[in-house]
Amino acid sequence: QALASPVPTAFKDPWRAWWLSSSPLRRASACGGSTKGSGADAGAGGSAGAWGVGTLGSLAVCAAVARRAAITDKVSFDNIAREWRCKWSADNDKASLDAAQEALDSVLAEVKKVDGVQSVQRVVCGGCLDFKVVVKLPADKFGSWEEAKFEPEESFLKKLKGIDGISTVETQTYTLEEV
């Protein structure tokens, strides 16, 4: 079925564009918004016009929105994570690791206020000298955060880049599911 609106220009990455254009999660707003209905649906906030669900009404719409997005027939997801990562140095009694933690602590409250955040995890590897922060959101909330440039990502990455002993500051977006 045709999409009601085009893919937002903020999603220029082909993977995200595919996800938005193919996912019923993109229609999450239909579960609370006013949409066209017909017959018995019209008085109950149904949305047959947007989904073609006829007399099943808004409950069917919300059920359709709740379906998982699929990358393939066997790989689907409900959640998307944004990872911020860097390498730290063992020099000076691991001072850069302590400073990276301080940088995270300075933005953690702001990260946790992002609409839809399900978890914020910190990963530290003493062998690879990795410091990673993983922020997980439901797929239907992720686009809004991306449009906001993943705030407070920019300030956090700037803090990391200013720490002696920190290198290879990077970001990555991926799906994240418990299996």
C-alpha cells in the first residue's frame, strides 16, 4: 500500500530510507491521531482511510503498527540503537578512561530524557581499550531523535575528542534486539 507521506529528507541513508518506507512502525502516529474512518469505525476513531482495515477500526491499526519491521524474512526488529565509541589509553593509570566516564556522566541525564529511551549502556573492554555508550530506543521513536541530531551526541563527542589518550571517536546506528 502506498505511503501517506514521503520519506523525510533527514533520512538520506539508504538503509533508513528503506526502513521508513517499508515499516508499519512509521505509522505509529495513526494510533493516537485523527484519521478517516468509515462505517462503524468513524465514530470510534477508526482509520480505514489510512490502512484499509474496514470495520476492524483503530485496534487493527495499532496492531499493524506494533508489527516488527523486517530486514529479511528471518531478521526483524523493534528497536534501534545509537552507539558512541572511542579507544582509551592505559597510560597515566587509565586517566583517559576516567575522563571518558566523567564526560558520559555529564550528559547522562540529558540522554535519559530523550523521548522513548529504553536503555543506556556503557561497555568497557580492558583488552581492546574500548569505551562505548549504547542508547536504545523503539524504532518508531528513533527518527525524531535522529532529526534532533542525536542530542547530546555532538557535545559528548566533542568532550571525548578533547581528552588526552582518547582516539578513534566514532558513531554507529544498528538494530538491537534481545533474542
